[in-house]
Amino acid sequence: MLKNFLPDEHVQSIFDITPEMLLKRNVKGIITDLDNTLVEWDRPDATPELIKWFSSFKEKGILITIVSNNTQQRVSSFSDPVQIPFIYSARKPMTRAFKRAIRDMNLKRDEIVVIGDQLLTDVLGGNRLKLHTIMVVPVASTDGLWTRVNRKIERMILSWMKRKGMLNWEE
């Protein structure tokens, strides 16, 4: 059961993920979290560096969908200016929003990666559908209330995994 919390990969930042890296694996789509994955949870807009990152994937034909547990207002105000499709109020780790993103992108599961900063939402949700999961270090050191609760649980899970030798990265 705890293996469902183990990401397939771990990177420091989304900027460590390149189109070339994904194309080598035949990846054609990305399902990504928004808050503390792409930008700080309280930053309303995409940074110039992030806009360039989005463009690099679009130029290579890799689709991106933002799947967020946040509100329609938050997600649409971020996503609309950068023209990235999104799903709000996703209720991750439930699989409904992931399945909708897969269907909307018209791709197979083995052609998609899930990128996120939380074990209990992004990684667990992606792993429940056998999607390739990439965990990133959160871009901000602060979180909203529910995320702070999740982070405490995540630290316990990560500590257990580290003791069992299941992790091959340092936090």
C-alpha cells in the first residue's frame, strides 16, 4: 500500500524536466499540479521562466493540463493567460480528474506523466492509475492549512520509506 506513495522520479524543480527528456520516453502529455509545483501557492501569475517552459513543451507537441484541487477562480486566472487547459476542484487523490485529463488529451496512460509536489495528492492519484509520477520539491516553504497537514503526514511516510531503503534521493 505505501508503494502507492512512492514517485517514479524525484527532481528539484519542474525546470529539471525537459521536452527532450520526455520525448525519449514517448511521453506526449503532462498532468501537472499548480500550487507549489509550478508557482508559489500565493503567486497569481506564471513567471516569465515558466511561460518559456510551457512554450518549450508546446513547440515539441507535448500537451499540458493543470489538475488542481484549488478553486475555479484561482486555477482559471492562472491558466487562461498562458492558454493551458485545466481542471479545478480535482479532489486529488481521487482519480476522476486524472481520467478526465487523459481523455481530454486523447492519450494513453503510458504517454502521460504526472508532476506534483505532494505525495498524498499528486503522486498517490497518479500512481492509483499506474501513471508515471514525478515529484518536485515545493517552490515555496509555506503552505495553506490543509497542505500543512498533508506535509506532516508526508514527512512520516518519507521517513518510513527512507528507513526501509525505498528512497534514492535526499530531501
